[in-house]
Amino acid sequence: MNDAFLHGDASARKQAPMAEGLLFYFPDALAAVANLSKVGNDQHNPGQPLHHARGKSTDHADCIMRHLAHAGRLDKDGVRETTKVAWRALALLQNELEEAYNLPLPRNAKIDDKPTEQHHAVEAPMPPPCDFVVHPLNAQGDFTISPVGMPLIQN
């Protein structure tokens, strides 16, 4: 299956109902992810128009695990950890699709602060596979996750 829906013909695009099958399913979650894009841009690109500075962080899978370990909580910046999981998962999938189908960078993505028209996606190297251990923290169901063989570090 070719899942590069936005870059196909009209019949392919109709197989990806973005309003009915995404926005109308998850409106609040998508708004939270959009807000995180602005929070991140203000932090990492102060004074610049909203854009995804691709070169600033490429370890999406590791970040997903770190934020997932704290799901249900707010991060230091007041943003839900689960919102950060969703943002990172979208970034990871976007990179994967760009690589698989040789897609151009999206309009608001930049590498090294150069316009996207001059660049193509670069796939980040995949980290080696890793097994994880879940460590219960308390009776309320809070937990943390660490790689096998790594000590649990508690704050």
C-alpha cells in the first residue's frame, strides 16, 4: 500500500479523509499538538516564524519512550507528556514517509534554517533495539521505564 496520500491522484487523496477521519476524531488532541509546536518554536526558534527546525532534534523514538514514561503528567513547561508523545510520533512517521516515498519536506519544515524547497528529508540513523523494564513507583499506578541493564534513576 502506498501511504503517500497527499501526493497521489484524487482517488488516492480521498482514501485519507483528513477532516472526517482525523480532525473530527481528535480535535482537542490535535489542538494540543499544534500548541506544542508553538511552545517548541518559541523555545527553540525565538522570534522566528513557526517552523519545524528538523536539525535540532532527531531522536524521536527515544523521546517518545521518555515522555511515555511520564504519561498523564505535565512536563516542566506545563505541556502534557502525552502531547509530546503524539508530536514525536507524528514527526517520526513524517520522516519515515518522506524517506519511503522520496517526498519533499513540508512547507513549515526547515533543515539548518534553509527553505524547504532546497532540501530533501534525511533519515536519522535508527538506534539499536533495546528492551525496557517498567518500574512501579507507587500505589497510584505511576511508573517509570528504563532500558534493561540500566539502573533506575529517581528524582
